[in-house]
Amino acid sequence: MSITKSIAKIGWAPIFEDTNGNFSYGAVNWLPDVTGGGREISSAPQGETKEIYANGKCVVSVGEKAGYDVTLTLMSLLDDIEVAWLGNKRTTTGGILEASDDKPTPRIALLAAYELFNSDTKYKVETYFYCTAQDPTRSAKTKEKSFDPDFPQYTIKSMPRPDNCYILNTEYVNELPSEIVLPTVVTDSSSGSAQTYTYTEVSNPSGNPSTKNYYELVGGTYVLSEDTSVDSEKTYYTRSGS
């Protein structure tokens, strides 16, 4: 049994989306402890449970998942977060400009790493695959007899990926991940059992993708590539698991 001891790190990764609606992830950025460390995080599931009654009892219960509302408190406001999460602009004078320009809010993946107690692994990481962040709550007050700091609080909407995945919980022995891990649960038609595969982006694809068993993400589903040479406009993946 793994017991969560404390928040260890907060991270994020940019999402790049093309004109066909396909998207990929950039490298994971772990926020610095002193300036961007996580103080508190909570997530509330969104959606309703519908129940159908017959003969005086509930005979059908269907839960409708609509994502999660994540509340995240950080140590301080970071310029990089203002730009990458909120779409604000850097100015020539060194400040950050918040303005309405009718552009969509940037999409990111959010990662919360927790230090574990009484476990063979050191970290548990929650990955929220597809998120948008709202402007943080800002507050300040005068200093009185003691130092009582104020911290920015972000509201983040976690939405489903095209394959309807919301969150992945993974444990790591020593090091935190540097890239987003994409799992897919596949049903084996011969046995009817569910099998979990992990798809990892190929950083420098080479050779013949079809003979190397590279995969492509097409319409939210991973399929074996039929390319005989690397297409620089595509993202390739390798599959592991059974």
C-alpha cells in the first residue's frame, strides 16, 4: 500500500495541435521549488450520476464523467507560467501583459508528483492529459506583527483527450519523467481480457517506420505506421506492455 506523504513537484508540458486536430506533447517542465513549488492541490470530479429505480430499488446507476476541476496553489506567480498557461504576453519593458485578443487559451498537460511513504517506489505522479488554466486569484494584505505570505491560486479545467483519457497515475522508483507517457487499454478479442499498452514518442525517428513497428496516433487511436520512410511532419510512437 502506498501512502502519500507530500507534494514533491508540480510540472507541466505544452500541447501542440495541428490543423487536423492531432496533437503531441512537448517536454515536461518541473517547476522550481522556491519560486514555483506546489503548496496545495485538489481535484473535484465533474459530472452527474443518473439512477433508474424499479420495484422500489435502484437497478441502474450510470456515471457521466465531465472531467475534473483542479485547484492549485503555487509559491509565486511565474512569468513562464503566465505566458505558457494563460497566453499572456511578454513586453519589451520586462513585464507581462494580460489582454483580450480572442485567441484560445493554451492547452497543457499538468503533472503532480507526490512523495510516497512506506513504498518501494519514491514518487507517484498524476498526469492530467488535457487542461486549460484560468487567471489565478491574486491577493495581498498589509504586514502586521508576523509575516503572513500570500500565494496565487490557479483553477485548472481537466478535459478528456480524444481517446477519453483524463488522468494517469504512475509510480516511479527514483527519477521523475521527462516526457508524457501515453497509455492505451486494448481489449484482446481472442481472450476478451483488457491489456494495457504504453506508447512513448520517438524523439529521433529513423529508418523504415513500418519495419520498426512504429505507431501513429490517428483519430485518437494508435495504429501501426505504414510509412516506409520517416515523415518529418508526423509523430511516431513505440509500444510497450502486454
